[in-house]
Amino acid sequence: MRARMATNVLAPSESTPLTGRIHSLESGGMVDGPGIRFVVFTQGCPLRCLYCHNPDTQALRDGREISVDALMSEITKYRSYMKFTGGGVTLTGGEPLIQRDFTREVFRRCQELGIHTTLDTSGFAHQSVAADVVQHVDLVMLCIKAFDPDTHTRLTGVPREPSLRFAEYLNSINKKTWIRFVLVPGVTDSAANVEGLAQFLAPMTNIEKVEILPFHKMGEYKWERMGFNYELKDTPSPSVAQVQEVVETFRKYNLTVDV
Ligand code: SF4
């Protein structure tokens, strides 16, 4: 049975310092938001994406525990380069929203220090969780796995609706958002899936750009190491022409696209 998402996994208390579970930290991230970023890979994810690059972040019980105070001490060591490069702090995963209180508190403390905050998420969360965390987020990178409902469920093990509602919520509060879409030949590349997503996003005025991420198998070795069956082992990366076709579909709806 798939893990269900916990919305209040770690609650703050006055006597116990707030902690969260993380997989790892990276101090020079270049692809997880603007500038050079301090990236926190949180532990735990309710999705089971067939192409997951970090399957070792999925189980919440794994990873290591860290207090918000200890994490903030690490983050503040890199404050000057973050400021100099227009960077900041990104929480990714795993799924940062699964540890709502920890994630919110890290973002809140960063903003207090004037550090730019980015949430990298699948958006699979209740709106109350989203609102609680997003109030302290400068930029959301929302990965919409698929627009077609059956494709979404097959690819991730969960329905698409929470992610789509999350996108609509971000638009309703005009939160700056980058959409991410992984192009997987034979899975997410159908015209109906791509066009449906472009149509869904087109009216949203908060979206700065759509990033098309061509599928690759960089995480495959981790699946093998963990004894999991990597179903996409025979799936190729998309060709330049396939990527271009998808780019053109999004551009047709006046969306700015990055590859
Ligand atoms: S949402 Fe991200 S971390 Fe979670 S299973 Fe999918 S790719 Fe992996």
C-alpha cells in the first residue's frame, strides 16, 4: 500500500526544539531556483514517480533528524554568496510539504534574515498545508507530473487533483511560480496530455515560465541498489525534435518556456 501523506508530521512545541528529517544538504545548487542556492533535500514523499531520481528520499523514516536551529546555522554560513548571486535557499525532496511545520519554520526564519526562499514541490497537499507554508515562500517550483488523470496515476501512484488545485491556489494569491514538466517518451508525451496542461496553465498570470525537463535515467542505479524494479529502463530520452514540439505547444499558449 502506498504511503498516505501526513499533513502535520512534526508539530512545534515550546519545550522541544522543532526538528525535521532530511536526506542531504547541498551548498552550491545551480538548478533549483535563481542564483546559487543552498539546497535542503527533505526526507519523505507521498508519490512514487516511475522516474524518481531520488528514491532514497521517499521513506520518511530514513535520512537524519536535524533541528531548525542547526539547519539555520548551516544556512547562514552561506548567506553572503547567496546574496551576491541572487540565490537563496531551496527546499526540495522528497516532498517538503510532508513536513509542514519544519518546512514553514525554515522558510520563515530565512525570510526574517532576508534570504530568498524557493519551494520545490509536486503540490500534492491539502490547501491548508499549502497556505501555511507558501506564505513564507518567494518562489514555488511546481512539478506537474501529468495532466491526463490516468497518466498521472500510473506515473506517480496518486491522483492529479491536489496538484492542479495547488496550481490554482498559487494563481489565486499571485505567487510567483515556475512550472516543471518531465517529458517522458511513451508516458507524458501524448498531444492530449501536453496540450491539456498548456491549456490549463495558459490563463494563470503568476507563472513566470515552464521548464521542460527531458527524461533521463540518472537515478536508475539507485533503484537497482535499493532492489526496486525500474520500469522505465527501456524508455529512451526524448529526441531534440520531440522536446521542440512540446516547447512549441506551450508557446502556442503564450507561456514562456525553458529547456
Ligand atoms: S515527487 Fe519527486 S521525490 Fe517524490 S517520488 Fe516523485 S520524483 Fe521522487
